[in-house]
Amino acid sequence: MTDKEAAMADNLLETVEPYVTQLREEGWCVLEDVVPARVVDEVREEVETSEVDYNEFSKEHGRWERNVISFMPKFAAHLANERLLATIRQVLGPQVRISQTEYKIRPPHYELVRAYHSDFPYDLNQKWHITQPFPSAVIGITTLWMLSEFTTENGGTWIVPKTHVDLRNPRGKEDGIGDRNPLDGEMQAIGSAGSVLIMDSRIWHSNAENPSAGKRTAVVVRYAPWWLNLELFGVNTATIPGETFDGLPDDVKVLYEHRAENREPTVWI
């Protein structure tokens, strides 16, 4: 690494330090302008349109046949944003990959009760979850890409700060918390279109209703350390066609290489 490259790396770490600190202490943070304002409308339109294409494809071929990211290359181009990855790597380590990609689009006047939970590998409703008490280590990062503005009026994601270090869980059968009710200390994460909510996957959080008159569009992307077993049964093991994978930026390819069809791995072997 040259002196110039080292200085740039130091500046990047200094830039993301407040976000890393909040993520470690509170279990969440919001990183602004990850998808630039000049392209966020175009990216949002691609995501909304491609969900229809994905659903039609899945009805014909099955939900486990094609990875979601195959349908939205414009969105995919932002997944290796340097500020985002610098923040994530500070808690997961230098080698990370994407474990899940999922549409989160809610129509106007969408009704929903709370459903508090932690995400993979801590989701107690999944048979492959880690057993309680959870280890005091970050084993997953959940990101919610806000492609439309998230407000308290249209249903920003519910989170309970600092619960990433709580040994209990809303879905813990012996914990007496319950996952369907409002919880003490809960708040809604909000942000402008193009922002990304970054969460320690242990934090208690819930999707929210959308009582507004407008659509609320987001994509969930989960990042995992290189060593975490992702070869589990289900839609998250769906693959990316080789020719589609070839069109991704090189720094994004590294994040999805383990899902590429008919391509020799260069990192994840």
C-alpha cells in the first residue's frame, strides 16, 4: 500500500468511526447517501419493477431457482459502497459476503402488527439458529436500504436500541417478552431515500405498517463473516446466472461469488 492509499484508508476509517461506535454501542446506525440522490429514483424504479418480474419467474420456476439480486443490477452496483463496507468490516472483519437479499416493499395503507425478532443466525423461529444465550460477538449485519424516504408517518423500521447485548429475546419461549407488542424503549429508524439502516443482527427489530398514501420501498441485504456457514436449505441459496454475475462490478462479485453459477471461485473456495 502506498502512502497515498494508506492516508485514504485512514481518512475513510475516520469518516465512519461515529457510525461504527453507534453500531457497537446501540446496535444500529443510519448511513446517509449510500445511493446518491441523482440515481436513487432510477434505482427505486428498478427495484419496484423487478419485484414483479421476480415473482413471475418464481411462480414458474420456483423461489429457490434464481437469486433476487439477478433482477436488479442497478441496485447491486451500490452494495460495495466503501463507507458501508468500511463500517461493516470494522465489526465483522475484513472478509465479508452477502448471505441474503430480499425485497421489502409495502403498499399504501398496509396494516401490520409488531413482530419483534433478531435476524439470522439469531432468529429463534429458524431451525438453524444459534442457541441462547447468544455469544457476545457480531456474527451478522442486517442492512435495510431505504429507497424511498422512511418516516414515522410511513412506517420506519421499529428497533429497540442496545438489545443486541441483551441475553433475552422476544422469541425466547422462556423470556416472557413477546414479539407482538410494543416494547419499552422502541423507536423508529428513519432516513432519506438512499440511506441505509445498519443493524447488528441480534438487535430486536420489527417491520412496520405503512399507514401513508404512498408506497414504501426498501431492500434487505444481510452481510456475514467469511467463515459463517450459509449453505442452508431455502431461498437464500438461490444462484445467480453466470452471465448476470459477470456484469456485476468486481467489488460486488466478491460479495456474491458463492452464489454464481458455473464460475470458478477466486475467494470463497
